[in-house]
Amino acid sequence: MKCRFSLRTVFSFSEPVSGHVFRLRPLPADIPGQRVLESGVSTNSPQALALSRDPVTGCLACTGRFDAPHETLEVHSKGLVETSPAAAGDMPPAPYHLLPTPLTAAGAGLRALFESLRSRLGADEAANAAALMHAVHGSLVYRPGATSTRTSAEEALAAGCGVCQDYAHILIALLRMAGIPALYAAGLMQGTGVTHAWVQAWAGGRWLGLDPTHDVPAEGAYIVLARGCDFADAALERGVFLGQARQTIQTTAVVEALAS
């Protein structure tokens, strides 16, 4: 499937800041299941962005700086990507893809949920991953603003609500408890809105995309921008600046699936 995408992110500050150093992940990379046909990124920073590729995940990062006093940083990326079903030949899982992180560590609630699901799991890891995805989807109510980027899987499960990153963290925790390596995927999906998060589970020698927020396979118009062990590891924006300003971030993402 060919998908045209546009991602616009505006960082606004309550007063001018300077010495702003940032790392962003606004561009997709060529990885198994995803081929970039066109891509580009622009910013209002006077310095050029430096592009680098993560040697493990294959994803791209743009590093830049904006030394002059400024109240906004605007970043706009766009391009054309061709996606395909989960492919062999991707990076194999590492041992740490089975380990808990501060955002995915299991407490009493997650352990109890996993024990309630254990009888549904068999020898087929892909089927197990799908069963766990269905369970996570049914365990939360989608409620923007109910959680933050610091909310852990255990906290979101206890609250019974959250957003895509919370669904992803809970599924990652359950997959790892089941012995299935799991990744947090951040990127874009079909439609107009904001960025999205889903999960990749290692089954049958490949990373299978799972979207527990929508309870569907993450296939077709899903564009990966970053992958990691959790939200913090796959964050799309990171930065530091000089000043006491309050920062707000506004993101607009558009993905259009094109007729083949």
C-alpha cells in the first residue's frame, strides 16, 4: 500500500528561549515492511538538521539547534511510503525486548490480568499475541487527557482508561510476561489527527504489528517513525533550551492511502 503523509509539529514557548538543542524523529526509514519513496523535512531553525540512523532499529533521527532567541520551533515533514505485511529479515529481538521498563513493569494488576488470560494461550505465538491484544482493548476506555507520558502500564490499567501509548504499554507488558519479545512503535496511521502508537510482537521470525487501541493488526496505512522498548525509548521529540518558558507542542498528522 502506498501512503502519502504529512507531519507538522509546532513547539511554542511562553517567552523567548535560546540555546535550543533538539532531536526529532519526523521521517520514516527504509525497514522491512516499509519503503520510503519520497521524504523531506523543513524547519524554521536557521541551522541545518543532521540526519542519523539508529544502528539497531534502523529508524531515523534529526538533530538540530536554534541558538537565537525564539518563541516557536516549527518542523514539517512529508513524503510517500509503500508499506507491506510484516516481513522477514528485520532486526532479530534482543534479550532486553523481554525485560520490563519503568513504563511497562508489571505490578499486581498486570500480573492478575495475565493470570486470567494464561489459559487462552497456546503454542502459536502469533495467535497468543492477538489474544492479548483483544484483552488489552477490552480492558481500557479511550480517554484523552486521563494519563500523561509518564503514566505506567500498571497505573493506566488501574485507572481503566488512557490513550494509545497506554494501550501499547499494557500490551507490551503482557507480551513480555508471555515470553514474546515486544517493541513500542511510534508513528502515523491513516486519517487526520496526531501521531499514534502501537506494538510490534516477535512471532514466526518477524515483527507483527498490533494496534490494541483499535484492536486490529497494524498493517496497511501505518508508518513507523520510531521503535523502542517503550514510549521513552521511542520518543519522537526530545530537547533542552535556555530559559524559564513553558513549552506546548501541537502536532498535526495526515496520512492518505493511495489507490494502487
